[in-house]
Amino acid sequence: MSDYQVNNPATGEVEATYPTATEQDIQNAIAQADTAYQDWRQVSLGERSAILHKIADIYLERQDELARIVANEMGKPVAQAKGEIGLVADIYRYYADNAEQLLAPSTIDVDSGSASVEKRPVGALLGIMPWNYPHYQVARFVAPNFMAGNTVILKHAPQCPKTAEAIADILKDAGLPEGVYNNVFATNEQAATIIEDSRVQGVSLTGSERAGQAVAKIAGGALKKVVLELGGSDAFIVAADADIEQAIKGAISGRFGNTGQACNAAKRLIVVESVYDKFVEGFTNAVSNMALADPLNEDTFIGPMSSKAAAVNLQEQLDSAIQAGATILVEGGMVKDKPGAWFKPAVLTDVTESMAVYREELFGPVAVVYKACDIDHAIKIANDVPFGLGASIQTQDAALAAEIAEQLEVGMVTINAPSGSEANTPFGGVKRSGFGRELGTLGITEFLNYKLIRDKS
């Protein structure tokens, strides 16, 4: 049986199955990407830009249809899926409008003659993408690389094959030349074959730590550049002077958006002791009133998790924490009397360093609240995890926010709002959250040849 199938997490029903790529399919994709690169690299930035603008237009034209596909494949509420599509359009337009400036050569001041650095493409790349933001994750990888002149082989998540096909259709309908983008329903073993092929120059993966370790090992052995965007356990710090109502709203959207299945979700709420009780009262009341609902309804905020396996794993983590002595403030967990992958939101506190969940990523609708003695203690808790993706700070004191941000061991800090993503700001982390950056001015720099031209005449 193929791993690529639409298994509706709201109903538990398998709605479609797609054949896994053959070995010949893989070889054809590599050859097509390599061949197309020779021509695509010569296409003017103006022509590339026009295609990317057309891609953005088509995304918005098909927004409703694409959102419904996402809801059926991985359970994202359609209103949030439409928001994702809007961001995708922004990403394509950002690189279409700014690539000429971002790819402009730079000059170097030398004693004699001249020196400059040209930013040139490197060739065919492999992208290995996740299910949780199935359009956005692809766009932030392919948009800058299309403008840079690189070509792409794309392995999407096995549970999002219909979205993968929809993306390929959009790019084709926008006029992207054949072979510049190659969708493959590849196995993990076939992905390794692609990475090891001499015609492929690099790989970008967004996914789990385990997947990142496997891909980095293969890419390292093949001497290939790799960008990894892995897990996160982002801190959401609430200072004593924070606007508590605003902080509660931010914590709700930051923790439970996309049913809590985001690498940069506010997974750990760290609240200074003087406002802890007030925050917890408001936060737990809000969570208790959240209702699970059909992801196809426009007003749904919490739908099912992406799969039954994901829900089972999260339930095991929740049970482990409670058995180890954590306190459950809002009882949640798997809904066992209905099909699908439904999971009621839960809130934990009294999680200690001796518990496994203290340093694990909870990828779903479970929030952990920590009481900090003061800001220094809050920073210590925030940094005391293997991850370093993002963090959020809630305070009305700009100087304090800057001081906290400086001490946080993360790649991104957001002040007075939950962590998010924008087309023109870089995204990425440190520690076990991976390395490399996507989006913004840095997103186009990862897979370039910085070619020195030195004239000594």
C-alpha cells in the first residue's frame, strides 16, 4: 500500500490513495530538474518575476478550493487555511518584487583593480516538506529559489498528496517551464537517492528532529548543503507589567492555532509570579470554553489533529506528565467516542525538570504553564530546553523587552504578539531547532554561489 493517501482526520476515512514513485520516476525527476536548470538560470529576472506574480494570482483565485483540500487532508480549519494561502501569495510577490535587489552583485574595496561578488544559482535542489502548513512551507522554499535560478524536486508529506498535486498544477498553469518544479511521491529511501545524486546540489527539510538527523547525515556524506527547520518548544513570557487580557488572547492564538501543530507555537507559557493567578484564571477559562468543530466550517478555531497517530503520541506525553506529578488545570485529551483524530485542548502546570515533558515538544493542543519567581527565572526556564526556534515576550516596557530578547537563546523573538511568520522577515532557529533561514532577505541566500570576480589588471 502506498504511504501517500488522504486520510481525513475528521472522519478517519481514507478518501484517496496515490501511487508511490517508481525508481524510473525518481531518475526522470532528477534529470528533468538538471536539464531545466541549464535554461532556467538564463531566464531574466523580469520573466521569472512575472511567473511568480501569476502564481500568487492563481493561489488567491483558488483559495477556497485549496483550503478545503487542506482541511480534508490534515484537519486545518478552512479559515486558517485561507490565511495560509494569503501568506503564500505574499511570499511569491515578495520575492518577485525584491529579487533583483537581493541578488545584485556587491563590490569589494581593494587596493588595485576591482573585485565583486556575484550571486549565482547552484542547480537542482531537493525540498522535503511537512504536512502542517502544506502550501506555506513549500512556498518559502521554492519562491526564493525560483527567483535565484535554481530548480526544485519536491517531496511532500505523504498525507498531503492532493495538495502536492494542486501546487504542481498552479505552478504549471502560471507558466513555470517544465522541469523547474518536479513533484515526486517519494519514499524516504528514494529521497536519500536524490540527495546522493551528483546532479542535486542541496536539500532543505522542514520536519522532526529525527528526520533532520537522517537527512543531515546523508547530505553530509554527499557533501551537500542542507537547511533544516526542525522542532520548537517556544516560550511565551508574561512579565509583571503585561496587559493580561492581551497576553491571554495571544496565548490562545499562539498555542492553539492550527490545533497547536506549529513548530513556533507558544508551547510553554512562562508567567511571572505576581500576575500568575490572574493569567491562569483567564487562560484556563478561555481554553475550557473552546469547542472542537468541523474544520470545513468557517467559524471553527479548533479542528481535529492531523492524524490518529499524532493524537495517540500526544496523549502518551500528556499521560506521562500527569503520572509524573504534573497538575492538569484543564482536562483534555483524545476523544475516543468518535472516529478521526479529535483531541480536546488541555492545560498542564507543575511540570518539573525531572519530567520528560519538560524538555519535549508537545505538537498539539496541550499548553504548559510555568510560574516564574521573576524575569531572570523566566529567562532561565525559557532557555532550559534543547530547542531554540522562537519566543514571545509580553511586557509594556520596551527596555525590558529588549533586555529579555537579548538573553533568549532563539532565532526569533516577537514582542506583545504570538510568534508568527511574514514574507519579509527571516524564519529559523538555533540549537536543535535546526540551522539556516527562510523568508526575508536571508531566505534567498542559502542556495547561492557567491562568485568572486577579481580583476587585477
